[in-house]
Amino acid sequence: NKNYQSLVVHQAERGVQLVQLNRPEALNALTTGLLEELSDVMDVAEASDDIRVLVLTGGSKAFAAGADINEMAERDLVGMLNDPRQQYWQRITRFSKPVIAAINGYCLGGGCELAMHADILIAGRDAQFGQPEINLGIMPGAGGTQRLLRAVGKSLTMQMVLTGQPINAQQAKDAGLISEITQPELTVTRALALAKVIASKGSLAVRLAKESILKGMDTDLATGLRFERHAFTVLAGTEDRKEGILAFKEKRQPNFSGR
Ligand code: CAA
């Protein structure tokens, strides 16, 4: 693995890479350098057959407390227009393999926006989710108004974005922002267990299923259903489909090849 400054990356389970945000001195505030490193991790993971699923985590006190405010303070309007961070956010958005966020502690601002780029979000009981940008005289700028809206609906999004006040893990679960709550010390373990299950499936089916679900988040039902049907049809040509059906008939576990 490469040496990163703001991340710790290692192969955790077969097919699963654990990526830990590692700027504890700043509660994992997202510098441009950190986002660049995360983009690089995704470039490598995208091209590697050995990496099927990413688990993204932070520390026990914070998943990430937002964009790095010190760095942001130095950017004026032209600086914002030329902001290289945009390309890194796009890279993260485009990543085709599943990402599971394992969240503990503060998950705020850009940190919450990063978490919402993940496909599955699970969190420790002590997690706090918020978009506090309004307290700085600004607003969310990396999808906070859009992804939160799609995840939890209008009223709670308005409440969080306009007051800047965070919600706890239970509220996040009730609202559908996260899918499970764990004991804080077991969040990563649980995420790795889910990742291991996903990594054992046919990778083409996983990729197309992810794409189909994401498509459904920003299109009308008829278009989404058509996309789903095409993806489903394409999978009829894979080795993995033959293997999956054969294994079922032979009453054994399938051994998927990703072909
Ligand atoms: N950027 C830079 N540094 C940060 C940071 C951030 N977002 N959040 C925390 N830190 C730093 C603190 O400055 C502090 O550093 P020093 O020890 O050098 O002073 C260190 O991390 C520890 O933080 P605190 O001492 O503040 O810890 P706390 O437990 O007292 O408070 C907190 C925790 C409530 C999360 C508080 O740190 C906080 O409010 N952080 C800012 C949260 C925020 O506003 N995030 C939104 C950023 S804007 C954004 O994200 C824009 C976007 O959408 C793209």
C-alpha cells in the first residue's frame, strides 16, 4: 500500500479494503490533500480485482468534523471557482464499487457529505450527524442540501441545514440516513462483516445493482425500471449467473469469478 499522509489504508478481509481518515488532531477535517488521497485510493481500488468493497471510517471521536475551516478561510471567490476539490468529489461520486461508511462521533458538514457518498452507512450509538455550515455564514457545498434531502426528506433537511443543529444516531436511523446502529467499538467490525458478504458475491451483479439503485435516486420510476431491466438482462450473459444457478441446483455455495 502507498504511504498516505491523511489516510491509513489496508486490506482487511479478502476483497475488502479498510480506509481510515487519519487527522485526529483536527477531528479528521477534510483538507484538499485528504480528498486527493481518497480519490487516489479509489483510482487504485477501481482498477484492482482484489478490492471489491471499501469500508470508510474515521476515529472514535470523529468520522470527520467537516471541510478544513482553516484551509477554506483562505479561498476567495475565484479560489472557490477554481477549487480542485470539486474533481475529487466527482471521483468519489463515480466510484463503481460499494462503499460502506462506519461512523463514530462527529459526522459534520463535509464529513456528513462524505458519509452520504457511501452506499451503506452504519454508525455507533454516539454518532452525531449535522450540517453546521450555517453557523459559519455559509451553506453545505458538497451535496449536503441534495443528498440529505433525498435521504431524509424536506422537513428534517431544512431543520438540520437551517439551524445547524446535529441529530443523533437514533434520529439518523429513524430518518433513514443510516441503516444500522452498533456499539461504538463494533462499528468497523460490523461494516467489515457486511463488506465481506458483499465481496463474496458476483462483482458484476454487485456493480450493476449499485448503479441501478443510484440511478433510481435521481430519476423517475419508468426510467429507473427501464435501467434496471437492461442491467438485469446484461447479467444474463455472465459466467457468474451460470455459476449462481448451478450452485443452487447442486446445493452448494457459489464460487463467483467476476466474469
Ligand atoms: N476544520 C479545521 N479544524 C477543525 C475542524 C474543521 N472543520 N473541526 C475541528 N477542528 C480542530 C479544532 O480547531 C481543534 O484544533 P486545535 O486543537 O488546534 O484547536 C481540534 O480540531 C479539536 O476540535 P475542538 O477542540 O473544537 O473539539 P471539541 O470537542 O471542543 O468540539 C466540534 C468538536 C463541536 C466538532 C467542533 O470542533 C466544531 O464545531 N468543529 C467545526 C464543525 C463545522 O463547522 N464543520 C463544518 C465545516 S464547513 C464545511 O464542511 C463546508 C462544506 O460543506 C464543504
